[in-house]
Amino acid sequence: MMKRGKLLLLLLTLAVGFTGLQAQQAPPLPKDPALRYGKLENGLTYYIRANQEPKERAEFYIAQNVGASLENDDQNGLAHFLEHMAFNGTKNFPGKGIINYMESVGVRFGYEINAYTSLDETVYNLSSVPTTREGIIDSALLVLHDWSNFILLEGEEIDSERGVITEEWRTGQGPERRMWKKSNALKYPGSQYAKRDVIGDTAVIRNFEHQAIRDFYHKWYRPDLQAIIVVGDIDADKIEAKIKTMFSDIPRMPNYGERPVHELADNDEPIIAVITDPEARYTTIQFDYKKNPMPTEIKESISGYAFHISNSLISTMINNRFSEITQEADAPFVAGFAYYGNLVRPKDAFILIGIPKESQEQEGFDALALEAEKIKRFGFTNSEFERAKTDLLKGMEKNYNDRENQKSSTYVREYVNHFLENEPIPGIEWEYQTLQMMLPQMNVAMINQLAQQYVTDKNLIISITAPEKEAVKLPDNAQILAAFDKADKAELTAKAEEDLSKPIINAIPAAGSIVKESENTALGATEWTLSNGVKVVLKHTEFKKDEIQLSAFSKGGISKVNNTDDLLSATFAAHIVGNNGLGDFSQINLQKALTGKIASVNPYISDFEEGFNGSSSVSDFETMLQLVYLNFTAARKDDNSHQAFINMLNTSLANAAKDPRQAFSDSVNQVLSGHHPRAVSLKLETVSKIDQDKALAIFKERFAIPADFTFVFVGNIDPKNPETRQAISTYLGGLPSEQIKEEYTDHKVRSPKGDVKNYFAKEMEVKKASNFIYYKGDLPYTLQNSVTIRAIENLLFDRYMESIREKEGGSYGVGVRGSISNTPIEQASLLMQFDTDPEKQQRLMGIIHQEVNDLVANGPTPEAVKKIQENMLKNYGENLRENSWWKGTIKAYYEDGIDNLKDYKNAVNALTPALIQETLKKLVDQKNVIEVVMTPAA
């Protein structure tokens, strides 16, 4: 009998070789038994799953195996254009009928009603749809039905959408998008992937005949290329029956043939694509080692699953290795990434990415080539492999423990991937059991045999994208090829084995005690006071069986730093501490010591407070507390890691001044602060102000008084559990602390009052006007005002969607945000931001203010308010089962006395047109309006 380890190696070998024999030998993997899967006679595929998270909600998706790669030249951009048209009239929902109906039941357009188009797929969704009424479920299915085959594509609607798409193109035409398009043209010669970029050709968008988009729709939107996916709190039997009835009227297209897959030709010699852009922020080097994708019959077999797990391990090991490299001060690149995955539909790829320091591009390229050569020559060490294997199994175990509490959206993504890319969907139970059997059979030699096949001389694509500036020294084609030849001949040594399996804390602190214990009946939480003054609040939930979330907070923050020269050091102090590591461990060695643990703690210092956010599995709760203890007591200096961090900042900012988006952001921030001396900006010339010693001193000062902190734990945590009590008493109660309470310092940083305008011009590659509008005023900090301001935000978003996007075709969308705060003063604000054609800027700015003034003068309609209320109450119902919501709710209760649990629904139900009108009038009547506008330089 063949040993299991050898059998697994054979499975992997055959999977890589894609042999026909293996396809016959390996049966397909099972599908998740909780999934209802089938096909109608017309070819339409369906996936149905009953799932209770969130309760009384469901996800309704239609996945189309259709994207921009299927367009003819006269249709360049129309796959994406068609996606827009699906919201502009269908057989059963003419005009804006889909949006109007779904918003009437609380499902918001742009958030829960949405879609996306890529080169090879288009996916539409109605998310978080209430399932409390049968009529809503039927309507959601009817929307999917219409999207499948009954989009109206009326000429007037097509013409009105041209401007929206043009402005989407304008907004998205940053240097990254421009270089991606140009790079693809060189990377994929002779292919559709060289010609298509999804957003398309603006000349086609503005001028195509209506029939061109109708032809695309009727040719490609057909049932054999479509999947209906419904996951949520539904009756699977009823949904299946409804789908079979409702979608049976969609005819199978006669003589439809197979969906074409546009192949990429193999290449013996490397394909080299070097692209520069004046506005690019930094240089990126990428190696794509093209591979043929696995045939479906193998991908869906145990061989394919073993291949998938092996690639996951390989990607993890390379990324861990790159993280270690980039933590060195003299690292040849400041960031690196790697993975095996899909390149484009006809090709997979093993991908290596590096970001070199400016002016050291050749050195960075040489180093990335050397890392590829090390993989080919040596593979990985056993310690690297064991670490990746342990973390993979731990992550799978956590998912298994939470298998009854997975969100419906998680399953939807799996089913979309199964339909479009044949990704297996055997279910978490099968995966966990299989992984437990499979991983012990794997050894590093087996994985290395696979990884070493990935780095090849053939089918290699080398791409470089970079700023167009004198300081950037890009290698030419000869130097690029010479780098690989040099790496091939280099004398290299394999990475050494290492063992960091030691505790992260050397000496367990002497435990404090719980001196006061009470119940917060309002929140259903337990409150402790520890002997050192630390306050702890624990909220037990079982929304996730294997999750505990942490929030800790204390007043003070950067406001306690008086010297303006130290503000950047303070701003980055928490990041520097995290980057340097804790106690005896560098950041990299700490991650190695935490192998097999799911526990993270992230300190922060904001303007007016400091604290922690964190999370852990139930079994690793003590480890999370140990990390908290180390942050309080063992922040460390590490010149090497700090210099690596500074190198990364310098690289990311080296060409930031050329990016118009950075100039716009900096201008907004300066105006909002009233150009206060404390409003420091991070720029290339100010990086030198970040001082490690000063940052560490500020961090230690801000975290010197644990008794000033309130710790909140939410999740599957039992306040009565002796181990929980002992762990908190030890690592929080054992912290030395004075009994002092701090307040923040108000340095009087305020946005200016009155009518303020900052209009400026900036050189830019794509001509656009960027606009920022800010209304602010004094308003009492109450929950009712907070809810009302949020309602105003949503109302204005809807109005701008109609007036500026739909009627004017003037912008892809106006971002709106309403907020209210009490730190340092009670104040409310509304901000709007959008990009547009410079020729339309003045008119659209007028509409921005006109909509605000109309809402003040006339108020909203009752129907508009009702839609907002429905969405708010729907979201509130979902939030009640989210640990993160409870964490924020408890923080608001203890910091500000706000009781979202008791009062939020009442505040939403209290919304009326008159209240909204009155609240907005109070804000607008204070006449504090800021405009920042950036237009192209002449």
C-alpha cells in the first residue's frame, strides 16, 4: 500500500501536470450539503442556502460570466455601461423603479444595491434585503429576473447615462489606472486583455449607436452564462420553487455556442513592460510567471484542493519572508508581496511584487530577482513551513468554530467564485476535517518541489510602473535581462532554520484583584474595577463562537503634546511602537512567536485620546492580554526597524507633490484647521521631524496611567469564568498605575467661520475639477441630533444622485458626510465632495448649495424621510448582532453617556420633515461655509 505522504505528493504532481489520467481517477469533491444547487433547462444555474446571519435578511445576486473582454471594438466600454443601464429601467421596474422600490424597504442604492464589471465578469447584488414579507422576497427575485433578460435599454436613458460614465472615467483616471492600462497593452500582446480596460473608450461612450449596447446585451446576457444566488434567512424549498417558476420564461439562446476565452500566447523570451507617469507616487516591480489554469475536473477534485492548500502555504511563506526583508534598514525594497492566483481568465500566475527605494530601482530589481532565484534553488525552510502550516490550520479552526455564525455574504462570494472560476465549495466541515488529515502528511520537500517549478525562464512577464522623473533610475531591457542572469550565477546560501517557540512574556506579573463588581443592566454588561484603578466592562455574546473583541480608551491623545515640533512624532508614535516590536522581540520575531495564535492588539493615539483595538479567538484571550501588558510596559527601541519605516515613508512620498489628489487633500486639511500651527502635514520634507526617541517617550507618557483607561471586551467571554477573571486580574490588574484621571487639552484648533473660499490651479494629466464643500455650526451633542444629521446626509446624497449625477450627468457621484462631535466643542458639519469636468464646475457647485437651501426652505417629503428611516432601522436590527457595534455602543455609553440601545430607535422614529428642516436650518443659518476647489492649470 502506498504511504499517505507519497500519495499526496503524487496528487500534487498530477495536479501540476494536469494529466487526463488523474482527471479520471479523482472523483469530484462534494458540494456543501447545506447548499441547494441546480440548473434549469435553459442553462441557468442557481445556488440557494438558508443562513441565519443576519436574521431576517438575505443576499440576492446574479453573476454574469460576461465582461469587457467580450466587447467588439465598437462596444469598448459597453459591458460596464450596460451594468449602469440595469438600474435605469427593466420590464417590471421601469425608470428608477428598482431603486425606488428597494429603498422603500430599507435597501440603499450605492450601498446595498450595487454591481461591478471586470474584464471577465459582471455581478449584480441586492444585499441585506428584509425577508419579513413574502412580497419583498418576490420583488427581489423579480429584479434578478429582469436583470437576466429584461433590461429595457431605452434610448433616452442611454443618452442620459453617457455623462455619468464619462465622469466616472474622469474620476478614475489616476496614475495607477493609466499605467495599468498601458502596461496591459504590453504585457498581453495580441489579446483582448491588451485592448480592454472596463471603463472603455470615451469616444465610444459618448457616440455609440443605441443598437451597439443592445446587441451586446442580447448576445451575452443569456441563462447559460448566468447564476442566481440567494443566501439568507429564507426557506430554501420555496426559493427553489420560485426560481424554477419565475426564470423559466427566459429562453435558451439557439446556437449559442461556448463562451469564448481569449487566450494569452506563451512566450519563450521575457515580455518587458516599462511604464512611467508624471503623477505616479512610487515605482513598482512585478514578475508574473504565467501558468496554465487547472482543468475544472482536476480543480474540483482532491488533487485540486491539495494544490490550492499548497499554494496558500507558499504564498504565506514568501510574504512572511518579504516582511522580514523589508524590516531591515538596508532592505533593497520597502515593500514586497507574492501570491499564486489568477492573472486573467485564461492564465494563472505566480506573482512577485517589490517596491524599491527611489533612485535605487536597479538594486531593488536585482534583489527581487535574487529572491525568485532563492525560491527556485532552495525553496523554504522547515521552520517557515511549520509556521505557515500552523497558522493555516488555526485560521481554519476558527472558521470551523464559527461555522454556525457565518455571514450570508461570505457564502455568496464562494458561490460566485464557483460559478465563474470553478472554485470548489465543499463546505467548512469537509475542509476542516480534510485539512486536519492533509497537513500532517505534507512536508517542506513536497512544497518546495512545487514552488521551485514556479520560477521559470519561459512565460515570464516583467513589468515596471514608475514616476516620470529624473531621480528615478529605471533599468533598461538589457539590464533587466542581465539581472536574471546574474541571479542565476550568484553564490547563494539557503535561509537558516530558526526556533522562536518561547513565551512572549518572561515573568508573569503579580496579579491585582477585582475590588468592585456590578451589572450594567442598561447594556447587559458586567463592570469591574480592578485594584489598580483600571475599569473593565465585559459583554457576553455568541454572535461569533470564537471571537472576543477589545476596545480600550483614555482621554488625552496628541492634545497633551505641546511642542509643535513633536507632533509628527506623536502622530506616528503608536505605529512606531508596533513596528519596533515588544519586549525581547522585534516585530518580525514577535509574529513568529505568535505562530498558531489568533490574537492582535493595535495601540493608537488620536487627537484627543489613546487606546487599543484588538481581537482574539477564545483560546488565545490570554495572549491578547499579554500583548496589552507588553504595550504598557515593554515598548522597545529598534533603530533598524525604525529606519526601515522611514525608508518606506520617504519612498511613498517621493513623488507625492506631483499627484493632484495629494495637493487637494493637503489644501482641504489646511483650510479646515484654519492654518493652525498644530495642523502639520506629512510631506517628504517633514519626514525628518519624526524622531524615534521622542515618539517612544510620548507613547510611554500616554500609556503611563492604566487606571485612566476603560477596557471593553465583547464576544464569547464569560465574566464568571475563573480563568478569565484570573487573566484580566493578572495582565490588567498587574499593571502599576497611579490613580489619576486626565482630560484632553483644547488648543483652539478650529475651522474658520464665515464664507471661506480656497480656489487654486494644479497641473494635471487628466483635466478635472475637484470640489470640497463644508457646512459647520454649533449644535448640542445629542443622539437625536446625531441621527438627524445622518438623515440629512442620506437625503442630500439621494438629491445629488438625482440632480448632479442623473439629470446633469455632471459627476460619477457626490460624496456626502454628516457628523456631530463634542470634542473639543459641540459642533455639527456637512461635507460634500465630487469631481467633474472643469467646464461644469461652477454650475454644479451652484446645485450643491441649491439643494441644501431647498431642504432648508421646504424640507424633505414624508416619503423621502420614510425611506431613510427604513434603512436606519434595518441596519440597527442587523447591528444588534455585531460585536463591533456593541463595542462602539459601550464606548459611547461610558465616554459620552449616549445609550444607543435604549434611545436609537426612538430617535429614528422621531424623524419628521419638520425636525430635519429645523435642524438643517440651525446649521445653515450660522453661515459658515468652506469651499476648496482645485482646477487644472492653464
